[in-house]
Amino acid sequence: MDRSIDTTMHEVILSTKQKTLDVFNNNIAFFRFEVPESIDDSWDVEFNLKAQEINNLSGGIIVYRYDQIGWSERNDEFNIGIIDHTLGIPIDTLLSLEEGSIVSLDMNNIINDPGEYSFALGVLDSNDHVSFYSNEATYTSAISQGYTPYPAFWPSLSFTPSIDSVDIVLSSPEDDSTIVLNGSSDDSLRFQWSFSHDMEVDILNYHFTIGLPYAANARDMDTLFMELDVPENTVSISEKDLLDMLIEANLSQGVFVWDVSGTMASGEMVAIESHSFNTVIDDPNHESIFPDEYRLYHNYPNPFNPSTTISYDLKAWSRVSLDIFDILGRNIMTLEKSIKAPGRHTTQWYGKDRKGLKMPSGVYFYRLIVQDIMSGKKAFEKTEKNDGCKINFLEK
């Protein structure tokens, strides 16, 4: 709200289309603003005015604080025409102005909390006379065939976050989201971030970090890290890299934590907070338990027709081979040959060879070989020589 009045009149001033605010002798221009709740002392605040006409400016225009609260143009006791017009402390003096130019005054020492703030303009020399655009300022529009509001000319407060209050905001993946990993996939996970307050900041480079906390032993926690320097506010990390971290920590699933810092010419900028995401393995035949040994179970049902289920436990990430042999020792089918997470796994054999041909009724054997994924050494093997793992396949 704004209004210029002759302060010697002491009469009710009702709302009119006052397109300019004249400041001369006893004519004072008053301004009232509501500062929103989101504003605090971390924002840079400016009071913006646009000079419309300069009749004379010898002494200067003084900008005052005006301490009356709740004034308006309504016909009541708070009307701007009849309330106390005593001006507050001087804030600044405008010694030179140009017609049509915008002047912006630093209000950081005045406005540092939300609420109502009022200001006033008066002349230092009684012969001075300057007109400013009001919030009723309009321009002639050929489109609307009339007068159109012109906010760019209106008195205003502008709020800009100070660089010290701008932070990196992590945006994708969302905090506490769940990512499904597929060990055979070449997919990547895209990480993105921006700046608070929709600011654009000149960053030299970003430092991107992913951490995977895990239990190093029964009492202590440790964290695996992946760190990258990236030039843009986005980076893609392959799912295989995340899988490798799970393998090194011997976890079938984990909670990853990521954050970003940025380096400016003036120093470092750090993310407001870290984000986390959960990972699960895309394997419907995997049960996330915590075996303390490798184990191969008897198949069930046995005898069977048309299919039987084979289960095994892995105590660590492993490279697994599970094969079917006939009674002559010939390898007729490979059921599993891949990297598997720790836990319990199940698979089915449907009584067919690798060509999809149905096998005749008889006795078959299955063998599980487990290799340590890091060293490549054999960690476990079980065949018919150990426990007589036989499958009795019956035809109907």
C-alpha cells in the first residue's frame, strides 16, 4: 500500500487512483509492506522506487522509517490522513535521481523478520519536488484498448537469499526411496540436485559421495564410500557399482547415504542434509536371511513330476553354478550360473535338458559349486559323492 498526502490537512483520505506519489514541502509519501513468514535475516532485502518526474532536487529525498502499524485508506481511526504522521529515524538520503530510473535501497539492517514495515519519503529542501510511481501506475495498452497495471513501476520490496544462506538441495532419487537392483542389468541410477531458493550459483565443481554403512563385526560399524568430482549438478552411477559395494560389505540389501558439496571461488557449499535410498535385489527366488554356512538342501518333492524345487544357502555374495547330471555323469542342464546375494535361493527343474527336451524317467544328480566372488576360489561344493543328492524323476 502507498499514498502521498499533505500532512497539514488532518482529514480522512479515502482510496483513489493515485498514480504518482508527490513528495514536496509538507507532502509526504507513505509505504506499507507485509514481509512474509519465509523471510529472515539470511535474505538480502531492497526497497525499490521508480522516479516518474523530477521538478526540482537540490537537497535530497530522505527515506524514513514510519512506525505506525495498521494504517490504511479505510474510513476508520487508522486512516492515513488522521493518524500521527511523526516520522521515524532516517534510513537513507537520495541525493540524485533520474526520471524513469529505479533506485534500490538496502534494507538489510531494517528488515530481518517477517511482519509489517512502513516507510516514508520527505524532502530535505522545501523547494524540492519529485514524483514517484505508485502501485496504481498504468500504461496504455493497444491490446486492451485502455490502461493496464504496470507492476514493474510499482514501489516494492525485493527479497534475494544471501549467498551464505543458499544451500545444495538433493532432489533425485527422493529421500528414503527404494531402488531395485538387477545383477545382470547395465542400468544406471541418476542423481540430481539444485540450489535452495531457485538460485543460480557459479560452482567450479561438485564433490559427490555415496556411503554404505555396514557391520564390520559384532560391535563396530564401518562405511564403504564411493566419491566422484563432477562438473554438473547431475551424475549417473551404474547399478553394478552399487552392487559391488553390497558385495564388498557382504549385504544382500543395504541403505545407501549420499550427499554433495560444491566449490565456489569464495569457498565450499554443502548440502543441507544427506539423502538415503534402500536397495533390494530383483530376484523372486531369493529370501533375505543370514545363513552362517553354505548349504545345499534335498530337492522336493522327490520323486517328482513335472517339477522339483532345489534350495541352497549362501553366507556371502558368491558366483554360483548349479548343474543337473544323469546317472552316467553327463551334464544335461545348468540351472544357475550367476552372481547371487547372501541368503536362501530356490530354483526349479522341470525334467528337461538344456535343449528343452523332456528327460526319461530315472535317477539324476545335482551339484552346487560356490566360488568366492572376490578371490575366485572355490568356497563350497556338494555333489552326489558327498550326500547322494539324487532326483528320482517319474514319468506318468
